[in-house]
Amino acid sequence: MLTNDSKNFVVLQDIKNGHKRPWRQKKVRNLILADSLHRLGENKKANRVWWCSMTIGFIEKENNEKRLKSAQFCRERLCPICGWRKSLKVFYQVSKVMNVIQEKHKDLVPLFLTLTMRNCKDEDLTRVMDEIFKGWANLTEHRKTRRMLKGWFRALEVTYNGENGTYHPHIHSILLVEKSYFTSDDYMKTEEWVQMWRKACKFDYDPICDIRKVKNRPNKGKDVADVAKYTIKDIEYLKKDKQLTDKLVSVLGSALRGRRLYAFGGLLKKVAKELNIGELAEGDLINLNGKIREDVSEAIVIYRWHLGISNYIRDSREVDCDDSKEQD
């Protein structure tokens, strides 16, 4: 039983590789989203978001390191907690695939390609999102890129410009090409990528594109997998201004509904299938790296969200691992 004496509280400390995981920050923002959804009249969705990760259980290790063992996630597209967990999951999924590529396909090298378009207003975002996804399909299905690209991964990011009230959707991608690409007739300079992207999206202007080779260093795989962090960040739509927050939640929620923010293609898709990686960012949000461990001899330490002090507090009760299951 929790008391009002703060000295009796054991606050969650989840440390990974020396960094504190943002459970508290994400839950605080999760509740801001729930409030916004209530104001927008989406009460059922708001309730799912509000209850998301209210109780979480860990197997506790040394040095405050913990392994998540139980949680109830709402899986709503704009939920800060679920969005964070999904980005971590995609990081592990992309890392796995790229490790296989580096081991078995040493003749291939990854490139980073960023594709942008002009900012748009609220009423145009859904249409513009259709254009950017159709443009990506046109780009990757072009006869030249089909010959040149051996595989790809793409992630969508949308940012909001508060100064003029516009949205900036753009694509971050990983392209796999042969090492000989840089001396072949297929090699394209940035200016050529700009023209190809312009044609693919049927723009009447030259968009900004950036293409670069991944630096050859020991943590290259991590650099590549970091593309997974490019998605819809909660700081883009959860603001101090409640009216602005409600508008952004409504507009983004509608424009992103049913969209695939991440996708594999070509060899990367084939390797992902061989590794039993299904839909990116979906499925289990507890065992993010896909390794399910049976900790039957260890108890789960439960932390519950305390509304009064706005933090996760350790529950005095412990649960056997066999009694814990992820709830969707």
C-alpha cells in the first residue's frame, strides 16, 4: 500500500548501457495524449491510451538494469510509449537484417538517402502523404533503380513547423548497392536523384534530396539501424497549447491512419522473411530483440504509475514469471 511519505516510495530506475530509459517521460506525455483524445471526443481510444503501461513488470538485474517482462500496451499510432517501444523494435529488426547482409553479402554497401518535399497545410497532409508513398513506389520500381538497388529500407518522418503551421513529411531510407556502383554507368549524383524523385512524385519543383555512403567504421551496423529512429516524434504533436495539441493529434491521426511507416524491399525483405521478421514494428513490444527467455526461477518486480507524484512506484508484491503474460 502506497503512502504519501515520499521516503517510502521506490521509484523506477531502468538503466540500459548507462542511460536511463524514459519510462516516466513517455508516460507523462501518454497522459497528455489521452486528455487530448478525450477533448476530441474519442473516448474509447483515450481510455486505451490512458491505461497503456499503467502497470509494468521487470526482471531486475545488477546496476539498476531491468528486463521488461510484462506490460499492457495500447498500440495507438500516436502513443508516446508505444511509439518509443516500436522504434526500439525496428532498430533490433533492422540490425538483425543488416548483420546478415554484412556477413553473407560483402559485395554490397549501404547508402543513406533522404527524400523531401515542400511543406503542406493541415488540409493537404493526407493527399501529400498519398503522393509521397506513391512517389516512393514509382522511384523503386523505375527500371534504373530496379537494376541498381539490391534492397532497401524506408522510414517515414513527419515534422511540424510551428512558425508557419505547416507539416514536413519526408523519407529516410537505406539503399543496398554493389561496390561497383560508384564506378558504373548506373552511378547517380545528387542532382540526378533530385530529378528522379521529382519525376516519381510529379512535382513542379526540384525537391531537396541527400544521398551519402555510410561511413566505414566498427559501429556501421548501428549507424544503419539508427534510421529506425526516424518516425513521428511525440514532441511534434504534444504541445503546451492544448488547442494546438488537439489540432495536431486530429490531423496527424487522420493522415497516418493505416499507413506503413516502415518497410523493407528487395534483398532486405527476403532476409527479414528468412529471420521470421514479419510486419515491422508490430507484434511483441516486450521482447524487442525477439529472444524470449524463460526466467521461471525469478520473480517479476511490479511498478505502477502513481498519479500523485507522476512516476512509476514499486509495488510491494511480486509475481512469478509463469503468471505474467503480455496483454495487447
